[in-house]
Amino acid sequence: MTDQPLWTPNPEALASSPWMAFAGFAGKRAGIDLSDPRELQAWSIEDREGFWSAVWDFCGIRGDKGAVVIENADAMPGARFFPEARLNFAENLLSRTGGEPAILFRAEDAHKSSLSWDELHAMVSKLQQAFRAHGVGEGDRIAAMMPNMPETIAFMLAAASIGAIWSSCSPDFGVQGVLDRFGQIEPKLFVSCDGYWYNGKRQEIGEKLQAIAETLKPQAAIIVPLLGDAEGVAARVPGGVTHSAFVDGLAARPVEFVRLPFGHPLYILFSSGTTGIPKCIVHSAGGTLIQHLKEHRLHCGIEAADRLFYFTTCGWMMWNWLVSGLAAGATLCLYDGSPFYPDGNVLFDYAADEGFAVFGTSAKFIDAVRKAGLTPGKDHDLSSLRLLTSTGSPLSPEGFSFVYEEIKPDVQLASISGGTDIAACFVLGIPALPVWKGEIQGPGLGMAVDVWDEDGQPIRGEKGELVCTKAFPSMPTGFWNDDDGSRYHAAYFDRFADVWCHGDFAEWTPHGGMIIHGRSDATLNPGGVRIGTAEIYNQVERLDEILESICIGQTWDDDVRVVLFVRLADGVVLDEALKAKIRGVIRSGASPRHVPARIVAVSDIPRTKSGKITELAVRDVVHGRQVRNQEALANPEALGLYENIAELQD
């Protein structure tokens, strides 16, 4: 922490921001002054009906709103938002027309393309007609194993336009990983690409698609060209048809939008699945739309024609979040490939060329750029960039400093945290408040976020469980194939009755912001003292010798001891001097309780497809337990590095 903020809002920019426009709009309705951001947050929780009704109207949601805002408001789960409303998600994302760009795309192999709003409408129209010709209707599932490219968005919008349910993953998933997900939801149609590029290498996936389609048995497996071999791949895959053949003979016409209930299913997202078969989390069209519009328009200040970028794959909920930017009229900037090919400047090159207003990425990316010694702000024109968002894991204080020292000194840095579980954020950027080093600015509007101790009591200045004490629109409608809701209830509501317990270890700051200390189910408990793994990472990964690390608690002598695994920079050796340096940094920067009992060098750290390190999987391996769903990992072979624990026991 520091005595001075890293960033404070520019008064003129804030005065003309959507945040302040909404504060005035809502305050006039409520008859109170909501210009203070803390007062606005408090009101959004105290008067949820007034708040969410104001969000609907201010953001101009297309649909029939109905008279009731929340039904059964105190039940969690069980509350229903806008129970009388009828809307269509795709209609709201396709509200713009014309020749201006809706989507820009770059692939790692230097391929570039764009779609205007009119071209996007035309592509969606043809797909909608083709879907109906194949008998796809309300509630049917369409599953995609696709790169982050314009066609993926068009397929999703066509599905949403007729009330079908969309689910996606990235094409780097293995066969079993795909089947563990899509096999549970039995899609009527399956969409994939003919391959992709990553880290300078052409990735062929025809054989994999054949095995997947043979098991899923969709009515059609639609192959979208990216490598230029869609016809060859389609010929090998059961039910295979190229994208062009799928819509052959269809003429573009106005897209038809089926208006459905607010709670109609839109997406099925999946938990990471590293401790078992992934949970199929069902999200509603209305809840996703209004939550994302709130976050985009108010918290991110996105306006029509802003260039919005997030580095994400289609297997991470940030893709779903990014796509909703169309509802604000933004131009989406998509990228598919490695963010470090040919080097770590590639995304900043893109930002400078296209004038990103919002640049979204992961904490790990920021740290990797820092450790690579890059200076993006000196080497690129980032004058258009006003908001940089970071998620995926807690951003270290050093990461905050790096952004302001080497990327842009006057950018708002919004560390954000939420999850696949809610397809949105609990805590995120607030344009009317300062940015403090190492802190998330505050809770989202309408989100009754708090930190509780193990007895369910609110706490300040201490670490505890992140909870949300009142219902919100983007809560899942449930889990797929969980008819009695028992699995859904067990996932979030067993810990505290009628309160969402998210599973994050968190802490309020004196500024009213929040620090996320990692997943609470990965919390370390040496001597009965709860320690967040992020507290250790923040110290260790400051060292130039350490590229990244992963920390677990190992059962030992009727207690738990902290074991730290480190991936070293090239040429570095983990000798006693470096171990002492690591322990010293942790002791002085965190506390003696955080100092690991063992430090072990490893050549790789297992991570999920979305890039998150998998502490629970490593903990299971170290304890000799089977990791049940290794297909969820991007690099499952890395687990073998942790199987021999002899070194931990000396």
C-alpha cells in the first residue's frame, strides 16, 4: 500500500462519463443525490428494484420490461428478476447497423479481417435460416470448439436470436476435455474450425474433430476455415459440412429475433473441472445482458464506436463478457494466437494500430511483460487507451506499479474479479474513485459484496470469505442435469444460508477497496492460520530469478506446511542462497507465517485452458491423490513433475 493513489479521475472526463450520467439519471428518479460513488453503491443495494430498473432504462435494453423488477427478492437461490419481461439477447447486441466496423480480427499468422455492422447482420441472418432448416429451436444446444474469430460471434448471435443455447471452448482442448463438457449437454449442432495457429506453429485438428463428432453425433458438424482446409476437414468428420456449404443458397434478410423470458437460457459455461467432471453452469439471456451492460457502460465507460479488446479464448467467460460489448455499440477487437509471438509486443502493436480504448488481459500477462523487460508505453502510441483491466488471478502490487511506470501513467487500471459462476464481476473498476496500489477499486453496483469470517460475521481489516448477501441478475439459473437443484445449492449456498459464498479469500482495504488473496479452497492453514496463496506470489514473483510460482499446503506432522514450487529464469539455479533470498523476501513482505517450509524448482506449472494455475491439482498430486480430469489442463504433462515428493520429505 502507498499513501498516494496511482491514479485519480480526471474531473472533466468524469463529469461527461456514463457513470455520472447514470448517477444523475437514477438520482433524479429516486429523488436523492447520488453523485458520490459510495452513496450510489449503497443505494444500488438498498433499492435493488429502483437500481436494476434504472439500468434497464438508462442502457436502453430492447424488450418488454414488465411491471415487476424482482420477485421473491430475499430468496437466494430463488429470486427472479424481471419475471414479466420478454427480450432477445441478440437483438440487443445487433442494435447498430451501417458500414462502420463491428468486429476487427487479427490472427497470429498475420491474417486480418473485419466485419461491418451490416456484414455481421447478414452473416447472422444466413446462419439463423440454416439453423432453422436443421430444426434448431428454443432450448436446443449448439456447441462450438472455435478460435476467437468473428464467425464465432456470428454463430452465437444466430443461436441466441432463435432461443438456442450456446456453449463454447477453444480448439486446443483435447478430445476427452471436449466430451466431458459437450457430452453432458448433447448439442444438436457442433461448430469448429479447420485448425489454428499458436506460437508460430500450424495446429491441425481434423483427427481430433473426427473423434469428437463420432461420439457427440450432432446433426451437422460445421467447419469454419482458418487454415484454408475446411473442405478437407469436413470430408473426414461425421456430419461434416463447411461454413459456406451450410449457408449455401441463402440470401441475407432482416434478422428475426424471438423475444423470450428474461430467465431463458443463453449460455452454458463450464467450471475448470480440475477436481472432477466440469459443472455445466446455465446463464440466462436477461441476467447476462443487464449485468454486462452495467459493467460495460457504467464501470468501464464504454460508448458507441469505442475499440474494446480482451485477450481471451472461447473457453473463458471473458469471451462472453467481451462479446456483450456489441450491446454498447463498441467495436470488438479480437485476437487469436499466442500473446508472445513473435514477441510480447504483439498485443500492444494491435492496441496502437487500432486505437484501443479498453485493453483487457490477465495478471499473468502483465507480469510476463514486466519480466521480459518490455516498455510498451515508450514503444507504442497508446494515447487512446483510457482503461486497462486485469483478471484471471490477483494482480500483484508490482504489476500495478509496472502498468503506471511502463504502460501508461494516466490510464485507469481496473483489477477485476468475478467468475464463470456468475459470468460477470463481483468487484471491479469504479471510474469515480482513485486506484490504489494492489487494490481492486470496489464492488459492482447492485452487488451486495462482503467479507465474512467462518462464523458468518462481517469483518474489516481481516481476511475471510467473499460473499454476496443479496440476489443479483446474473446468478445461474442452475446447473444442467441438476433437476432438483441440489448440486447448484451445494456449490454456493451450503456454507451460509441464503448467501452466495464464492470461494475466494478476500479482504476489505481502508480505502473501501478489496484485495483477493486467492481461492479459499486453496487457502493454506499452517498452525491453523489462514494464508492466501496470492500473498506469497506477490512477494516471490517480484524477484527477477523467478518467472512464476505455485504454492500448496502439504499435510505434515499433524499440521500443514507450506511448499513453494518455482519456475526459474533461464540460467538460474535454485541454490541455498536463492532459497534464503526467497524466504527473506516473503518474511519481510508478508510475514514469518508465510515462509515456505520447502522450496522446489520445477520446469513447468500446470494451468487450465484459460491460463489459471491449478493449486488444487498440484496439491492432489503431492498427496498421492488422482487428478480426475486432466483434460481440463492446458499442460497435463506438467503434473508428472510433482509426483515424486521425496524431495519434499527430507
